[in-house]
Amino acid sequence: RPDEWDARRVMQGAYPPEQLAPDRDLGKSTKTARKRGGSAGGGTGSPGAEGSTGTGGGSGSCSGSVSGSLSGSERAMDSDRVFGVPTIRTDLKRPKHKKVTDPTDYGNEGKADQLMYPSRYAETLGVHEDDFLQPVSREAMVELAQAAGLGLSDSDFGMAWERAQAYTTDGSVCVEAFRRAVEELGL
């Protein structure tokens, strides 16, 4: 499958050697220098000198411009205030079917490593990692265990099921919890 473009190949790229070579002007300034004039207050003309001496007061001074304009009580109010919108929107209800045009991240999207290195089950069977964490009924787990060829007796299955139920507060069992219980019990 070398001609197939997956997420890993898109991120790593397939560039020819001449595009991978460093630029001719790497490490060299490509902008022409301009002389900076001194300020009326007798500043030295170096960046930051006007604001650091307190004598210039010119446009180059940025120190204290924000905090100096707020009183102590206003700054205290701002420390409790939330600015902007979170990247992952846990405050919004996740839609059942997300539209392609919806750019909102509801916290259920895969991370970069999952895109670049998907699990073997996702590639071959279309089963994603979240599917292993969904609650499963006891009857469905019996079918899955038989289909996977675990060969568990009824008593071994019961022990593993009870161990998996102990992992959660509500007693629900998912495939991952059952797999971990079977592994811990050495079945």
C-alpha cells in the first residue's frame, strides 16, 4: 500500500530531496536594517530603552500599559473572569451525528497519535478504541468471548464478569474491563 495516502503520510510528507534541503538564506537576515532615531526624552534609541528609563514615554514603551490602566479591584475581578471559548466544548451537548461542516470539538475526536498510528482493530475491522469502552450486556459478552475463542467455562466467565463489574461504580462491563479481568485472573 505505498501509494495510499493516510494521515501519517500526509503529516510526514513525501518531498523530493531538493525540497528537503535547507534554504540558501537560512540563518541570514533577508530584511534591510533601518536606523532608529532617538526619542525626545534623551533615550538611547535601542529597543526598550524608552520604557525602561521612564524618561522617554514614546510609542516604544509597552511596560505597564495594561496593568497600569486597571485598579486593584478591577484586576481582582479579571482574575475570576473567563476569557474566550474552550477548545474542547464540554459545555455543549454532543450531537448524535456531527455534520462535516461543524468545526466544534466536543471531546470525542481522535488525537494525532490515533490518526497516525491507528489500532490494528480499526484498520482491519473498523472497530475503534471507544467501542471497547461501551457497556455490553452479559449475553453479548458471552457471544464475544466465544467468537474470540477464549474458551472460558461458565464458572471462569462468571469470575471474570464479576471482576470486571468491580471496576465500575455502576456495575456495567465493557470489553476492555472484561479483557483486563481475564488477564488478571490468568484465564
